[in-house]
Amino acid sequence: MGSDVIAKLKEMAADPERVWIVGGASYAGLLKQTGRLANVLLSLGLKRGDRLLLQVEKCEAVLSLYLACLRAGVVFLPVNPGYTVAETAHFLSDAEPALAVTDPDRVAGLAALGARVMALPDLLALAEAQGPDFADPAHGPDDLAAILYTSGTTGRSKGVILTRENLSSNAEALVGLWRFTEGDVLLHALPVFHTHGLFVATNCVLYSGASMIFHRAFQPAAVLEALPGVTVMMGVPTFYTRLLADPGLTGAVCGQVRLFISGSAPLSPATHAEWRERTGHAILERYGMTETNMITSNPYQGERRAGTVGMPLPGVAVRITGPEGPLPQGEAGAIEVRGPNVFQGYWRLPEKTAEEFRDGWFVTGDMGAFDAEGYLSILGRAKDLVITGGLNVYPAEVEAALDDLPGVAASAVIGVPHPDFGEAVVACLVAAPGAGLEEAAVREALRERLAAFKIPKRVLVLEELPRNAMGKVQKAELRRENAGLFAGG
Ligand code: AMP
């Protein structure tokens, strides 16, 4: 069992010199601020198990509130500030938070939905009037820590219930695996409403007593300016492609960096290779999801195999199954996970929760296969699998072939209804700057690499791919837009 997040915070805060945010709070200051905030939450009548919804632009106070909630036993519920008021209504009615905290310009909108709302600056002002000491109640590893809503690209967004142990066990595994120490300085440019920026990044820092450089948004120029003082960067693949597009990215600016980590969406082998050539660093790719925290990681020492997400974390079990059960090594199937990292279920959706567990294993919804050395490859979401003329096509395989072609900057492969084949493979491409892509030439070039049934029936060249805040391609949107592509035969 991992040491509780708040126990770690107190341990780190015992050293008055230890820096939490470079140019900002120390750990000792952070502990005091979380004490003040926890006192405010109690003074406002929040009780253990109540939910606190937080929907604000990225700022340091999000991290303080996350920790204050853990101290008070209040369930932390961060929401993407990009959601409109109408979209936020679902989280308010579903989670019934005792308090919603938001930016001043959103207070009226959320209040109109019937929520008890407070502006973040007002909450922080109340905290100033409180003492920093807080009498922490005892917490158990199975107590609720947070609810994070899934991005819900194909249906209603679901609340993922995470316990304190889900967070602590994953933090300890990652700190060990990625060799975090108090000497590390992490560049934090990720959103803080999502598991990647909120838990993976923040808890790795907290559990090692490291420091972070905190950027409120990802700006390539600002990142390049900060990099010389950084030892670890965590990013989504678009961070890496956007930095590569900047001539300011050189081996020299990465001189102090010991580790670049990527996750939340597939990193193309082409980007991995280009990054290595330009900076000398092999990006370490890992795989996880909101429901499971981190599941697998490429090794710190040893080969970081491009196009794979590495091996299961210590204490985490992964299996590949078909409709009849576990499959032999090497075969492609559904990825299932078990371990202390796996969530407790979807908030107020017991049936949905039961559907997604099989014999105690969580069915991730991703397809994958292990190679002979134990590296896992993600082949795409099960619902993105294309079945054309009765044959399975894994989008990731076709995307990898497309990404290798000269002039292709990004690709997404989808299935589109087709009168003869049921579904047809369709490729959506973005051209590299200055490159022209020709449908017939792309299809021809794939013939050497792929069986005929995997070759896209159509190749569409787009200005850009629709992506969410984490850089994930929104395939449901591409499918919707192209649903009529083969209509009328
Ligand atoms: P989320 O819950 O928003 O973090 O999304 C989790 C999903 O992102 C996973 O189920 C995967 O489909 C995808 N994902 C995360 N990391 C990777 C990765 N390294 N490669 C491919 N897909 C990934």
C-alpha cells in the first residue's frame, strides 16, 4: 500500500527550504495553504464525502485545493474550464457538489443552474482569514479522493471514482520507475483537470520532494525558454510535435533534461525518431487512463521502443483477452487491467461499472498486443476497430504506415459505412508544411506495406485533425462528418 498523499505532503514540508513551485510556494507554505483551505471548506459546512466541483483556468490554487480536499476528506472534482455552462450542467446534476468553485465570470452561469457557487478569489480571500493549522482526521486507503469525468466523446461523460490508494500506489510506482528525486525540476505545462497533469505530474513531484516549473498553458516558446532549468518534462504527443516545429529546439536547450515522457495519446514512431535525432533523447512513452491511472511504461533503463507503451507497472497486471478469455502471448485483443491503481467504479452507474469489469479485471476498451519482449502496443480503441468485408483492421497499424510516408504530418484512420464492405477504411491526413499529398499516390505507396483490405478506400487531406484538450484525435467527430462518404454506392 502506498503512503497517503497527505502523509507525503507533511513529510516533504518538514524541510522549510524545499521548493514546491519554482518562483512560488515552498512545501511548508503549501502545507499551510492547504490547512487554511481545509479550514474554509469545513467552515462552509462541507463534510467528508461531499463533492467540491472546481472549474477554473489553470493556476497554482488548483493544486492547493486538490490537497486541501484530501485533508478534509472532501471529494475533489475538477472540470475542464473549456466546457460551456450548458455542458457543465451534467456534472452539477450528476455529482451534486456541495460547492462549486469557479472563475468570477462563470459564477452567474453556474448559479443559474441551481448550484451553490463561489468565485475562486473569494474562496482564497476567506482562506487568508483562517489559521494554517488543520486537525487532519484519520483517512483510510479506500476513502474517496476524487471524481474525474471521462471526456465522453461517444456518450454521456461518466464520473470515475478514485480512492486515496489508487493515487498513492500509482505515485509510488511511477516515482520508483522514473527515478524521481528531490533534485528534479519538472516542467508542468499540462492541464490540471485531467489525470495526466493533476495526478501523474503533481504526485510524482510531491512523492519525491521535487520542484516544478508551472506554466499556465503550453506555449512552445515559453517551454523552450524554461527547458535549460528542467530535468523532466511530461507531455502529450502534440507538445512534442509542436516543439519539433520550432527551430529553437536543440540538444543544447535540453542539456539538463534527464527524461522526456509522453502519454495520453499515441506518440508516432516518426516523432520519436525525429526527437531523438534533434535532441539526443529517446522519449519514454507510457499508457494510462482516467479509470486506471498509469498502467504501463517503457523502461527507464533499457530500450524505449517507439510505437509501444512498454511493460506493466510494478503491482499492476495486464492481460489480453478475446471473447473466450485470455489469449496467448503475441495475439491482439482487449486490454484488461487489475491492481491497486484501478478505480472503484463509475459514479452512480453500478450497471455500467459491472459491464466494464470481467472477473475482477477492468476492460479498458483499448485493443493491444504484447511482443515477445513484453512490450505492449496499443492498436486503438475497441470501438474504433474497423471491420471491412468481415476482416479486422486495427487503425493504429494503418496510421503507423501512413505516418512513415514522406509529407504526412498526422493521420487518423476510421471506419465509414460502406454498402458492400459494411465499413470501409478511410484515412484522414494532415500534410507536413509545404508538402502536397495525393490520394492515389498515398494509396499506391501503402501497397508495399499493407494487405489490400487494410488500404484506405479513401484518403482525405484535412487542414487539421479534430483534437480534444489532451491532443487526442476525436474519431467520433471524423466518423460523423464522413458518414455519407460512400452513400449511394
Ligand atoms: P483518458 O482517460 O482521457 O486519459 O484517456 C485514456 C485513453 O487514452 C486510453 O484508454 C487510450 O485509449 C489513450 N491513451 C493513453 N495513453 C496512450 C498512449 N501512450 N498511446 C495510445 N493511447 C493512449
